[in-house]
Amino acid sequence: MNSQEAWERFVEVDALPQRTESIRALHDYFCEHKDQIAQQLTECFDSFCQHIAEQQTAGSIGKCASIHLSLLRTRLPEGHLEYMFEAFDSSTADQIKITPFRYRADWIYEFLNTWSQYCEEQRRKYAMQIPIPLLEAWMHEQIPLFHEYMTHAMRYAMERVSELSSFCNLQKEVSFEVRGGEFRDSMQTESVYRINEVQRLSVSCKGWLESLIEQGYIYEHIQGVDVSGGNFAGINLNYARLEQVNFRDCIVHNSYLLGTQFQQCDCRGADFRGSVMMDADFRDCDLEEAWFDQIYAVQDLMNEARGVIFGVHGVCFQRANLTNASFRDAQVAGDFTYAALDGVDFTGADLAGSRMLRRDAERVALSEEQRSSICWVEE
């Protein structure tokens, strides 16, 4: 075979299948250790926020507009997947700021490096038909797939970080966010937490959402508005955070709610039928008589071609009021612990991977197959 054929065979037969296994292993590791990882990140954030507060007191930085956790690729040859904390005010967003505040994600690097070594071993079997620079350039392009778990870790840790006094006491702009990604590459960073203190009128916010602007609501922070009765069918609210929003009787069917957070929202009678909502969070929400029929909310779904696993945490319904809600024919891996489940209709639902309290076992009408697929939790 010629060099091009050798390269194509190497990628298809050797590299990609092992990439899939490496990402699966990283995924499993993160799911098992995510609380420990989040705690480590929270401690790093705490130290950095205290430092920024001191700078603000000294007048060397204004109100904080964003905090970035940036991947330093120059540290990879030294055996570290290292991230640097940066903070910017409205006047310094384009400036380079080198800080000593770092986080080493060596738990990610271990899986990346193991796969890299495997690829190098397999490359040698092709009798020099695959040049080292070609492999190195290709491996460089694969790093974001592993970095994705840093994004997951940051997003998961922000619940703890947002409660830190050092974080809460920072002087922030009315629009503030935390981002993670490549150092000095705005196109390769992603928002993991956003605060928007700009006061929205309920009527204008409702009209804005009903406009169904493509990509217009991803990562948004919407709080304290009444959009009840709105028709938002087909909306993309991926990774948005809705806080104390009146969402009652809203139509949200066939929508995208990946990682969407509903925090203390009134969603009574809301229609989520047919929506994709992996990793959505409805903790402490009122979901009485809400419709979740035919939703797609599975966990650990691998797209091998893209090297991505969807559904890291499952859908969270902890402490939610699900009285008389409907999940007919839904595919949902949900945490239903401490939720009010009286009258919930799970007819035809695939509940594999879901969690419920043992005390609710006789309270909920389930088939034997459904019961056997649920993890029953003791209090």
C-alpha cells in the first residue's frame, strides 16, 4: 500500500477504535471521581478569587467581566495537561495575563498519553509510511475531545464555586461568565457559567424566546421572569440556566435542552414532549402535570465517529414535584430521589439507569422490566 492508504488504514483500524476505548475509560473515570475533581477545582477557584479581590481592592483590576481557565498546550511535552486561571475586566479582555494560578488535569492527560503511546507503537508497524509529523499534527487535533471532560468538570464544579464567599464577593459586571478552553483562542473556548443581572421585562423576554433565534439562547442566564404560556416549541436552550422563572404551561416540545438548568422554576403543566434533554437539571422545580412523553434523555451515549459521549450525569429531578406528570414512552435515565412521584405515568418508558428511593417502590406504577432497570436507593 502507498502512504495515503497506510495512513487511512492506520486511522480507521488502529487509532480510532482505541480512541473510542480511551474516551470511554476517561468518561467512566470522570463519572466515578467527579465530586473529588469538582472539590479540587473549587479550591483552586477559591484561591484565585481571593487574589482577584485583592487586586480589585488595590485598584489594579476593575469589575470582573470573565474568568477563563485556559489550556496551556506548551505544557503537554512536559507531561501535563495544565490550565491557567485568568480574569478580565471590560478594558483588559484582549490582554495577555500570565498568572501563577494553575490547575493540572493529569487525570485527563493519563488517558490522552496512553492513547498517544499506543498510536506511536502502531505507527511503527507501517514501515515508515506514516511520518511522525503527520501523526503529531493529527493527535494535536484530537486534544479537544479529551479536553471536553475539563469542560464537564468546570460546569459540574460551578455549583460549589458559585457558593464560595470569595466568588460571591467579587465585584462583577452585570454580564459575567466563566469560560474554559484554549489559551488566547476565543473560538476554542466554551461558557460554563453565566450571570446576567440585566433586568428583563417578562413580556419582552417571552417575545424574545418565542422568536426562536437559532443559537440565540445557548449558555444564557434567564432569571426572575414570567414567561408562562409561551410557545417555545423547537427552541434550543442547551446549557442555559433558568433561575426562578415562571415556566407554567409553556410549550417546549421537540426542543433541545442538553444540560439545561431549571433552578426553582414553576414548570407546572409545561409540555416538554419529544425533547432531547440529556443532563438537564430540574432539581427543586414544580413540575406538577408536566409532560415528558417521548423525551430522549439517556445516559452514556457514545458517538464513535465524533469521539463524544452524551449524557454524563443523567437528568436530575431530585426534590422536584412530579405529581401527575407524564413520561409515557420516554427514554430517560433520571435521578428521581426525593421527588414527589404520586400519580406519575411511566407507561412504556425506558428507565434504564434511573434512580429512585426504595420507599417509592410501591408508590409508583411500574412494569417488572422497569423495576428491574432502576437503581433503588436506601435513604
